[in-house]
Amino acid sequence: MLTQEQNELLTRVGPGTPMGETLRRYWIPALLDWELPAPDCAPLRLRLLGEDLVAFRDTSGRVGALDERCPHRLTSLWLGRNEENGLRCVYHGWKFDVTGQCVDQMNEPRPFAAKIRTTSYPVAEAGGVLWVYMGPPEKQPPPPDFAWTRVPEAHRVVTKVVEECNWLQALEGGIDTSHAPIMHRMLRPNASQPGIPVSDAFVQGSAPTLEVDVTDYGYRYFGARSLGSGEQYVRGYHFVMPWTQLRPAGRGVQNRTHGHHWTPIDDRRCLVWNWYYDDAVPLGKGEAGPEETGNVFGADVDVENGFRSVRNRSNNWMIDREAQRTETFTGIVGINTQDRAAQEMMGPIVDRTREHLGPADRAIIAARKLLEEAVRAVQDGGDPPGVAPTYYGLRAAETTLPPGADWRADLIPKMDPGA
Ligand code: FES
Ligand SMILES: [Fe+2]
């Protein structure tokens, strides 16, 4: 449970808010690189942390993210002409380069372009994603470098989808391992909707015991379950501040890690980033391991409609009550869609003063604490965790071991080769 003040502190992300200022200290995954496919292609509108921006790729291939509003008389630069290394406003012809500098003013007999600079944020390209940094220039961290951004393009899949609730709800839902084999399970072998198989250790195991090890980037955490055979099934995850989770790809799947970023569009909407990669071999597109049978591969995403989900709140996620009786726990198609349904139904910003948490919520409690501490660190002039490159190379892992075996000794070297 949080106080109302804590809930406000953690969830509000606009300019000038404590959490907003903290989140602006990180690179934010914002666009898939193919959304700006070529020099001088059409600009894009995007909204990040409650700010409306326009992104464009200039003649030289550089990407800029500018305040959407033209600083002259505030029409949208999205209408603009992307030409000759700048975006030109169609209203009076002011033109801006990727740094936000005004370089031309067609309507002025004595131009004063050198004196005009609009808000502009740096953009980095990594892993087929365009990342935006919205914080103070002197605090800009090194470019994002996750294991998934390093592998060749054919080894990874990256998708995104809009979720209609506050980012922290989505993040908390994602790092919450206790719900997964409950909400996402199938009810019978070969059920007509995808989900976690009845026979899976995840479903067969007991309710999990959670352990959280706080680190300098966030924490690693474990969900340990006992199997009927007496063996222990342990899943090891990482939470990288402020919005990233690395998770094991699925039972028996080698070399693969799967994960998410949950990034705020504004206070009431967020983007769910899904990525999945194989260290060793290229992925077949559309190929899915046991846990990827949801819509990690983008099957439920309506790209033409602003990356909204086809199954969404307006159509009750197409819940099928008959399927809920016989096929899957929820009757909703798609693991990620099931997550979004539960999280969106909590309301745009859930009232955390009313909740009742238990030991199974330990990872959620730890994330809130770290986020609150990060806000205090930034307010005191320091750096939040997870901006230094200590998260590079992290992996998720899982193991099944005999009773009493030391699963930490088995998992930690696999999860953090530098530990
Ligand atoms: S409003 Fe953009 S140039 Fe006038
Ligand atoms: Fe889930």
C-alpha cells in the first residue's frame, strides 16, 4: 500500500514533476527505426512523458526530436516539409535542423533565425529502436546498450503496443511473477487459445517464494517454486531501472532472453515494448517459444492505428466466456493482451492506498522503493541507478534442481557474467 502522496509521486511524469524529472535522466525507447525509414521521409508525431514531439530523419540521415509546436505561432511541425537537412513549417516557412536551431525564415525581410532555437532532444539508434533523451544535457548517460540491442537484427524481434493506463501499473504487472502461471494458463492440453501449458513446471509448481537482490542497476529477483517431484523450479529475472525487465524465454529454451520496457506516453497511457532475442542463431519470424505464444510478435498490434491493440478496452479485449470455461483462464487471446486487460481494468492510475500486498508482491514493493529513492537522489543533485553501464550483458535464466541444491550458485553466473 502507498499513501496518496507516494502514489502521485511515482505515477506523474509530466515536465517538472519529481518522477518526470527522474525518468528524463534515462534514454527512452520511442520509435522503431523503420518508422523513419529514409532521409527526408515523412515526420512523425510522438508523445513522451506528456510532451508532444515531432521526429524526423533529415537529408543526412540524422534523427531529430523537436517540440511539436513551431515556436513562431505554434502550429504543428508535423505538417512540415522535411527538406535539405531541416524541417520547414508550412505556415510561414521557418525551418529547423535536428538540433532545434532555426536556420531559415521565409516570411521575414530581415531574418533573425540565429536567435531562435526550439526544444530538441538527442536521439540514439540501438537495436532497431530510436531512443530519446529528454534530461539535462550535462547528465546525458552513455547510449543504451542491452544485450538485445547488440545482437544482429535477424536474432531479435522488437515490437511495441499502446497500453491504456499509467506506466507503473504496466511495469508492476510485468515484474509480478506470481500472477503469470495463474492468469496465463491454459485449462487443458491443446486448448484453442494460447497460454502456458497445464503440464508446464510454471503451472505445476507451488506458489512462488520471491527473493530480491538489490544491485546498482535495480535488482535481480527469483521466483522459486516446488514441483510435485520435490525438485525446485526457479526463474531468475532482472529489473533494470527504471522500466526494464529481463525474463527467461521459456522452459527448456536455450540462449534466449525476453523482456520489456514500459515507458510513459503520459500519465494515463504507456508503451509496452516487447523484445526477444537469441544469442546463437537467427530467429524465424513468427517463431514462438512456450512463453511467446502471446503477441510478442505483434499479432495483436494495429500499426496503422498508432500501435493500438486490436483487442482493447473498447471491445472488452474480445473476451470469450465460453473459452474461459474450457480453454484458458481468462478467455482472452494473447498473453500480453491478458496482461493489458487486467492492468487497464485497474483504472488509468490505480488507487494504491486501497491495495493489500503480501510476500508474493515483494518485487513490486522493491521496485517502488527504488523508484522513490531514485526521485530523492535526483532531487538531491545525484544520479539515479541504472544510468551507468552496469546493466550491460545481463541475462535472465531459469533452472530446475534437486531438493536442497544451491540454485543461486547455478543461476547468478548465468544471469550476470560480470558478477
Ligand atoms: S507557425 Fe511555424 S512558421 Fe509560423
Ligand atoms: Fe502477465
